[in-house]
Amino acid sequence: MKIKILGSGGGESFPAPFCSCKHCEEARKLGGKNLRTLSQTLINEDLLIDMPADTNCHAIAHGVNLGKVESALITHIHYDHFIPAVALTHGGVQAHNLKYKNFNFYGASNVKEKCEALFTLYGVGSEVKNSVLFNEIEPYKTTIVGKYKVIGIKAMHAVSLNSLNYVIFDNDKSLLYLIDSGYPEEDNLKFLESLNIKFSAVIMDSTFGVGIRRASKFHMSFLDNIELKEELIKRKIADNSTKFVITHLTHNLTESHEKTEEIFKGTNIDVAYDGYEIEV
Ligand SMILES: [Zn+2]
Ligand SMILES: [Zn+2]
Ligand SMILES: [Zn+2]
């Protein structure tokens, strides 16, 4: 299972376009791994997680051919995770030689509503409209998504929007994707235990950076990330071979990539950056 983080920034990206705080100014000056676009991840070459406004730029910057992507799992409809303008170019004269005739969205029912509203707003033709399909995820049930088995779990984040975190199985490999999410509640940890697997990789929300433990109910801090890693190992949901990664970093509570890596030194937790790639 190849996992590529296309965008490692939080809600406003990092640097935030309108912001002149010292972290944003430093990121602009340093460039490279300090430039974090909106959250999106690619699994192998055919499964996306989320579709933010930066999707076009991600495809260009990282050499990703979206015509080879069969499906996108949507975590939730916050603006930094779901502005599916790029779906308006799926098909017709805008996309030749598509590998898959249809593009399949998976998520809560509001994913369909939002995307259809966008089609209406821009007067998208039936050729493109009919090629984009929507599938509702029922939490805690297994859904077949292309060649993957996927389980959506209720996220501790924007609960009224039915936000989802995901468990993704690619043959014998498995990923726990916790973006966006606060520290998981006991019910979810029990559910993960019941799956009786050790995850190959765990990707964690780190929006609250250097903030205190449980600084937010709906996002995690670095202390929460380190605690969660130990908790998952204790519960035998993960072990020392599990790859742990943090992403969704923001200017308010995170400094440079280098300083963040320094904080995580010795924890065996990787700090993601745009273009970070692992194979598990
Ligand atoms: Zn977010
Ligand atoms: Zn800033
Ligand atoms: Zn969110």
C-alpha cells in the first residue's frame, strides 16, 4: 500500500494566504517542506482521501493523473476537505482516455448534496454529471470501494456534518486515517480493537500542535498524538512496525518543519509534508 500525502496543511493552509503571523512569514521565507497545502492523501494511484480546492495543484505538483483515480473517500464537507470543483472536469472534452468511466465519491449524504449544488451553480453538462457517482458510507459497516475494503467510523469532529474517519484495507495492509479528528473516544477504540488487526499505518490529525493535552475535543495536539500511539500499541491495535504519521498542521500552533521534527525525535512518529510518501 503506497500512501502519499498531497497536502499536509490545516484549514487555512500554511502559510495561510491572508496571514502575516511570524509562523506564516517564516514558512514563506524557508519554503520547501514548510509550505503546506490543504489536506488530501492518495492511496496507490486510484484512491483519494478528500478533495479540497488545492486538488488541481496537487495533481500538477506531484505528477498525479486523476484519470487513474477510481474513487474518493470524503471525510467531511468542511471547506478545506471538500470543494470538488475538479470533478466538473471529469469526462467530455476535458478528460480523455479515462481509466475508469465513473468517478465515485464515498461519504456522508451531504457530499452528494454539495457536489450536485456545485454542478447546478456552474451549469455542468450531463456528460460530466452522469459520470460522477455518489455512495453513502454507513459507519461501522464494511463498504467495498474498488479493490479496497473500507470502514467509516464516526469522527470526533464536526459531528453535525456526520464527519468520518476511515479504516482502509488493501489486501493484508491496513490504514487508520484520523483526519480531522479529536482524540478518539472509547467507543471507537473498542471498535478498532474488535477488528482484531494491527494497523500497517496510522495517520493522525495534529491541528493543535504544541497546544496542551486535549486542547480541543475536535482536533489533536502533539501530546495527544504521542499518547494515542502508545494507547493503540497498548490495545494491540498497532505495534512497533506500524508507521505513525502526523499531518493537518497549522500556523497557529506549529513552527517550522525542522522544529516540529525535533519535537517528535525519538517517538517514531513521522511529520508529514506535501509529497511525503511511504509504502507499508
Ligand atoms: Zn481540516
Ligand atoms: Zn499565520
Ligand atoms: Zn474539519
